[in-house]
Amino acid sequence: MNCSNLKFQDLTLTRSLFPITNELIYFNHAGTGPLSTPAKKAIDDCIAVFAARAEFKVEDYFAQVKNWRAVVARLINAAPEEITFVHNTSEALYIALVNIPLKDGDKVLVMDEVFPAIRYIVQYNLPQVKKLFVPFLGRDPIEVVKKNFDKKLKVVVLELVHYLTGEMIDLKPLIEFCREKGIYLVIDGIQAIGAVDFDVKETGVDFLACGAGKWLFGPTGAGFLYVNKRHFRILKGLHAGWLGAEWSGFEDCQISPPLYPDARMFELGSRNIIGISALVANINILLKCGMRSVQEKIMSLKNDLGQRFLAMKYEIVTPFESPQSGILTVRPPRNAKDAFDRLRKADIVVSLRSNCLRFSPHFYNTEEEIEEIFKVISY
């Protein structure tokens, strides 16, 4: 066993928490995250309560929600009141964008290469503003914003990690520039959170949207939006509902307590507590392992994959400049579909995108699995 394997031995022991490893070599966490056994137990526990009692005791329910919010906040170094639970990344992006105080004629600048989730939300839910879709990949993001800047530019919308190439935007200098110019930065973080150690306080990001379905191991139908607390007072308060208020019980539903004065106001009504409980169970695994260690292990596996593919004359689509995401996308010398089909036949799961193979390992994957991948690829 080499030094790298010794360094990450404790992380690999956590592999037993992921039943998918008994069936598949799974390198597709940028596609769909596999459920862990603690998450499955959390789901089963919720269902058992619903089957036996129909609902949680009120005091237990509120205590759970409070705890879940604190766990999610810990993952990104946020305050609990900066976290609102959502059903998916699209909903989180929608809440962020419709609550920014935009006026008719204001401009929203959008990364042109974004996943369709962002494009649809921007295109169809902001009728009063001008939308500009411009290329960001392979460019200095500050220069892109400067080129399109005028006093009407109020929002920039980006993927922190591009879903196909794996290119990761260096946010900190961009955020400093945007803050100086009074521009809000709305970030889709679904391809980053769970794979990289991300600190909202250190970066100063304004809004961060993230679903559970990928690097956070699922399930779909759950996620969160981070709202920087310095924006609480200026938000429009749209997408607010009755469970965005502080209820102590439901004996008197005519009292109408006021909305929370923070991100919690955006939880319209009954939460997907089955999904949230599983999401939090998965996050607890990551927190126990330590996100810095998780990131280091993912990058070690990614680097090994990249070196091997270079030796095989594959085109490396993913840039290897800092900062780095967990995605490695390569283009084979011949048809990618052939290699993809060979891998799938060998129970090795990756993504086929735009005649490229996209690999996205997680911390419980191993060097031995990489050896198996290349036995199949080299055949």
C-alpha cells in the first residue's frame, strides 16, 4: 500500500456505508449520488413514524428542523438562519432571483454554458429584466463581468463548477469585484458542495443554491438555499408562506406569527422531512470525515485518472488549473460511446456527455477501482 492509500485509509473504511459499492464501480457522483445506509435508515425512521402515528410530535418536529438546519449550515460554515430548505437547485435559484430587488430594465448576466436548470429559471421568471448569456469558461470571470458592466447590471449567475467540463470558478476575487460594483452573485453549487470544502464566510458569496441529488448522496427532492445575512433587510419576501414563521404549536392557527426575518421565511409549507432527514444523515458522514480530507481524497483519485488518461493520449477536457472540482472529463481518441458501453457492461458507471466520458469519484472510491476501470478501457 502506498503513502496515499495509507493517508486515506480511514476514509475508505467508510465505504461500507454505501451499498452501491457491492454492485458497481460508481464514478458518477456528478450525475446522481447513491444513498448511504444512514440516509436509508433516516428515511425508514420517518416512514415508521408516519405509518404508526401519522405525524411527528410537534416538539420533536421543531427540534428536528432546528437540528437539520444547523447541520447543513455547518457544512458550508453558515449561520442556521441563513439556510432555507428547498426541493431542488432550481427552486433555490428561483427564490434567490425573485427576491433580489430588481427594477424594470435592470440586467442579469448569466454564464452561457450553464446547465438548463439555470437557463430556464432566468429566462422565464424574470420578465422585467434584460438577460445576457455570455461565455465564462476558460476566461477571467472578472474581465467577463467588466466587459458587460454598466449601472444597470445587478446580478451575475454562475455555476461554481461546470457540469460538463468540471471547470471551477475562482469566486473570491470575483465576489470582491461584484460587491464593489453593487452586483449580487447567485451561485449554483450542486456540482461543488459535497466534493470541495466550501466556506461561505471566506468567499462572501451572496446566494448559494444546492440540491441533494449529486455529491451529497441524495435523495432528489431535497436541498437548500444559502442567503448571506447582510441581504435579509433588502429581500422582497416573495415565496414566503405560513411555515416561514415561528410557530410553537398548531392549537391556534389564527394567531399568524410574523415571518422569520431571515432565510427561513422562504419555506412555504410542509417540508419534505423524509428527504431532508436523509440529506442531513449524508452531510453528517461528510462532516465526520472532514470536508478537507474528503476533498483531498477526491482530488487524489482525479489526478490519478488524469495522469493515466494522458498516457493513453485521451484529450483532457477538464482544466487542471486551480481551483479544482471533483469532475474529470475526457475525450477518447475514438468514439466515446464504445468506451462507455464497455464500462457499463463491466458494471462501471460514468457519464457519457457530448462524446466525452465524465468521471466523478467520491471519497469512498479506491485506487483498486481505478485499476479495474483501466483494464476495461485498455481492452
